[in-house]
Amino acid sequence: MDKWLMNNNAAKIIALVLGVLLFAVVHKDDTTPTSPQPLMESRWIDDVQVRIVGLDTKQQVIKSIRPDKVRIQVRGKRTAIASALPEDYKVTLDLTGYGKGKHVVQLRHELPTGIDLMSMEPSSATIELEDVQTKEYEVQVQTEGTPAKGYKAGTPIVRPSNRVHVTLPASRMAEVKSIVGAVSVDKANESVITKRVKLTAYNARGDEVEGAVLTPSFVEVEVPITKPFKTVPLQVNLIGQLAEGLAVSALSPDVNQVTLYGPQEALDKIEYLDNVQVDLRQFEAAGTYKIKVQLTPPANIEKIEPSEITVELQISGVKQRTITDVPITLTGDNDRLETTIAEPASRKMDVIVVGAPNLIDALKVSDIQLIANVNDLPPGEHTVNLQVNLPRFVRRVDSTPLTIKVVIKDTEAPVTTLPDPKPPTSIPEEVGNGSTSGTQNETGHPSNPSTDTHENPPSSNEAEGTPSDAVNGSVEHSN
């Protein structure tokens, strides 16, 4: 066997046989019948949306694009085309690197596997880019509806901030006039309503501004729901009297206004709170005092805020001063009557006042008013009490009313003309006792047997030693 293999001819024969066998194996499939090739198909796809990529929306915005849809022709296996969905055909417009202005950009395509592009109509798009602008606006919250009976909606609070940024093309930013969010308070009876509110940009006509980008687009809004309330001035009244030689120089509550809660009809009747009192009899020496005062709601008022205040009261010694030539003012006269001041002829008077030194030293003539009310007085001569108006914490030394004399004349009274006497036909006899049937004055007219003098009684305040000008909270002192 070894000898046979070592034979050259035998080796050649074996090699030939192996070569034939190898050739047969390689070309075995050439005799297999060829299967039919799959069918190819072409199709037009209409209204393929042009998609924008590469646009820096923080810098530019698309002002216009033509076209925004294209028509493409594709070719591929029938099965591939049949299974493809419309959204699988993608046409893109890459705006990377493009800035403000008009540009013609070649369109790109992306098709499903096994489908090729034959044509695209059109193959490019014209686009105009515009710079965007961002501007800050204040958020306005509108409440809709009516709270439950007896409740009132307060001022809405916007969180985290009542400011919002609006982004629009620069050419359209002027359209924005307001940023508004609406929240319903209809039939609300809770202490606070909290809602997430969508914001909308509106133009001057009240229409929504299309395309406006708001940051943030939603905010949290809190609306307090409370009973009706009213804020009114606070007035502190002083009662009692300080010891002799002391006077109030200043009065300062830590708040000047309070808030009242209650039915609306009760609130409408209140203009200020004046039931707060500080008794001066508790202070025996000069100095600065701070007093805690509890506030009491008026009738039909449910609550008052704050419920307690602090009043700072400054007490000092007293000083007396005479203010000279204070003018007198007439009130209550009319066009039909002419009123003149007979006494004092200067129409001015001196007023002696007393009070804290700082107030007395700063007092001017213009700070004092002397008013004579002549309303309803008939023609004639009258004595009229003066109303004396002084600054707070300043009073007159003397409680006796100041008076003036006025003369009132009727400017529309008819003038009576006496007839001329006839010349005597004989010399009259002289009356021995000089008496006549009537008393005559030096003009020959009958004289008035009496002249009515009207004098107003002093006011109750003045009768009690309290100046008529004392305002709420003023203090009466005796020296």
C-alpha cells in the first residue's frame, strides 16, 4: 500500500478524482431552478410635512416658510411600500448656522428601509428667520364668580412671582398688552383658595396673542376669602384731667388705621373708630408713657384687627401765651343782609392760651380760628359768642365765652319817604311842658322805644369750662 501511494501516477489519479468531486459540489446549485424575483413599485406621497431641525429657538423664530409641505416619489419593494406609514416619510429643513433674514435651503429626506427617493417637489424651501425678543410683564389675576353669601374675595397672591417672561418675534412684541390668569371664587367659603392657573397673553382688543411663549405658563394663585371688611382711621380720645401744671404734648398710637370685619351694611355706617379712650387721671408726673389699649369692635362688627394697640403719651409742664390780633370770621350771613362787626372795630381779638411748651411755642395766629355764626339773626344789633378753634392739646386760660357785637342791616328793605309838612297858617302855641304825643329823635322821626339786643347763651362746653373747639381726644386742664 505504501508503495502504491509513493507511485507518482497513482497520486495524480487521486488528485484528479478529488478535483472532479470538488467541482461538482461547488456547481451543484447551478442546476436548482431560480425562484421569481420580488415585484418593485413606485408611488407618489403627497403632503409630506417639512420638519425644522437645527433652529436656535432662543435666538430666532420662523417668520415664514414656503413650502411647508412637499410631494415625493419613492420606489421600493411592494411589501415595503405597503407596510410604510405616512409618518415614516420624513423631509427635514436643517437651519443650523442660519441667522436673521431670508434663506433658500435644500431639503433632506429620510425614508423607510428598502425604499428609495425618485424625486421631490420642490427640493428646496424658502424660509425667513426673525430675531426673538423676551420681555417681562406683570401677571393680572381675574376672579370669576361670587363667593358664598357673607364672604368677600381678597386680593389674589401669585406664587412664586407675579412676573412672567413673554417671548415673541420682535416685530410682534408690541401686540402684548396684558398677561391674565382667571380663577373661580364662585360660592367659595374657605379661608384661602389655592389653584394652578394657566396664563394667557392678550392684545388691546382682548384677543389671545398667538405664538406667545410664556415662562412660566402656569402659576399658583391664592385668593383669600373673608368676611366683608373695611379699613378706617383710628382716633384715640383722652378722658379725665391731668393734675395742675401738667399738659399733654404728644399722643402717638402705634397704628393709625384698623380693619373691621362684619356685615357690609354695618361697615357702611362706620367712617372711623373713635371708641378708644385713655384716662389722663392715671398720670401724675411729666414723662413719656406707653399704654396698652384693648380695642372693642363697634356694634354689629364681628372682629377688629389689631385687637390691641400701644399708645405713646408724652406729658410735660404747661406754658401760657397771649396770641394777639387773631382775625374774626363771620359765617351764616347772606346777600340779603349786611353784617358788620361793631366791636371790636379792628375785627381782631387777643386769645390767651395754655398748653405744653413745645405746642405753645410753635403756635401761630393762623392756627387759631375765631368764628361768629350770624345765621338766622334778624336785622339789628346783636352780641354773638365766638367759636374758638384751637390745635389739639391747646386750650384757653379763661373759660368765659368771647363775644363781639355785630350790626345787621336789611339791604333789600324799602326806603320810606315822609311827605313835606304844610306851612302853618298860624303861629302854633308853644307847649309849656315840652311834651308831645310821641317821642321824637333829632331827625323828627319817632324813636324806637327799645332796641333788641340778642346774645347767644354760651355753649354747654364753654359753660362747663371746656373750650368749644376741643376735638376728640383733647384734654381739659385747669391751672
